[in-house]
Amino acid sequence: MNRAIVFFLLALLFIPWLAFADEFERDRRNMVRSQIRARGIRDNATLEAMRNVPRHLYVPAVQRRYAYQDRPLPIGYGQTISQPYIVAYMTEIIRPDENSKVLEIGTGSGYQAAVLAEIVDQVYTIEIVRPLGEQARRKLKAQYGNVHVKIADGYHGWEKHAPFDAIVVTAAAEYIPPPLVEQLKDGGRMIIPVGSPFQMQLLMLVEKKGDGEITTRSLMPVRFVPFERGE
Ligand code: SAH
């Protein structure tokens, strides 16, 4: 057979690989269509970010093949990466844009921070479990220059970079930490699960109106890992 023909046939074999940036891109597109768009998420920036972030790189290697399934997954240290839909929901509701400065409490795997980093200007994220924070910092640094990870008790927020346009809390607190409300900009939005550990919790939206007035609204029942307190 002519060499050129052999080359052409070999090239044909690689087309499926060339069509997708990575082997999981198809799974990711399916995830966005069937789990996220289908449930009503419409914000284009959020959908695009969920299509872009390689979620499989933020879960432990043994969980990789489940990365795009419709559920949370264990990430070690008793913690979990949230279900993709919840990440999308929390992202959309804070109305992120390219000028936003966002604070996240509970870096965990770093996945939610990565989704935010795709959309906003700067992401500040705090994790209380040191090895998780360090691992997420390494992964995020390889992909994003606009994410800053601190290892600390997020109850106190990150005063130095306050105020924030939005705050995303990904561990369930018994009450809304006052320092976080303080560090929210006027006109800013905070999303936070509130409730006792391992009981029903409510995802709450806290808004600071222009005149400093604060409103809270409960959105839906959820289950998050507990908000831990440092020394
Ligand atoms: N956003 C994460 C979800 C991780 S689960 C992700 O995308 O993977 C919640 C995380 O909050 C856990 O890693 C837990 O260790 C962390 N956490 C709990 N209490 C905290 C606190 N007071 N300050 C900072 N992080 C906290």
C-alpha cells in the first residue's frame, strides 16, 4: 500500500482524539447538558466554565472515572467535592462577572474555585485542612493565576482582601458567620448552607443591599460537610 494512504488511514484513527481536547470532554459536555442545563442553569458563563474545568483532575485518581457523575465524591479527610449541579447552582446565583472578586470558604478539592476562576477576576479561597489546601493550591496554580489559597479557619474571612463582590461557603455552618457578612460589599451576594451537621440544611442567599440592609432567603434543602472551627 502506498505510504500516503497508510498515513491517511492512521490519521483517520486519531480524529476522535483530535475532536476532544481531553478524553473526558465528551463526559463533561454530557454532564452540562443532562445534569446542569436540564435542571435550569442558564447563565452562559457558568455553563461554559463547567464545560471547561477538568473535574477529573480535582478528584482522587481512584474516583476519576466517576468524576462526571451526578453526585458528590469523597476527596479524603472525611470531605467531599460537591455534586456538579450544586457547584453550578452556587456559581450562577452569585452572578459572577469578569470584574468580580470572590471569596470561597472550603477550598476542598479546588474544583469550585477553578470554576469561579474561569469567570471572575480574582478568587480568594480558604481551607482549614492543611493537606487539602496545599494539594488544591498546587493544582490550581498549574491552571490559574487568579486563585489565592489560604490555610486557615474561614470563619474570619480574609480581611486583607475584603470587601468581596460575592462569598461562596461550601461547608454547612450552624449560623452565618458575622465576619463574612461584614466582608461582603454593598450590593454583594453570599451563598451558604446553614444547619446542623448531618441534619437537614438550607442553602441560603444573603444579600447586602446598597444601604447596608441585609436580607436572607432560603433556597433549597442540601447536605454539606460541617463547617469546622479552628483553635
Ligand atoms: N468547594 C469544595 C467543597 C469541599 S467540602 C470543592 O469544590 O471541592 C468543604 C470543605 O470545607 C472541606 O474541605 C472542609 O475541610 C472545609 N472547611 C470546613 N470548615 C472550614 C472552615 N472553617 N474554614 C475553611 N474551610 C473549612
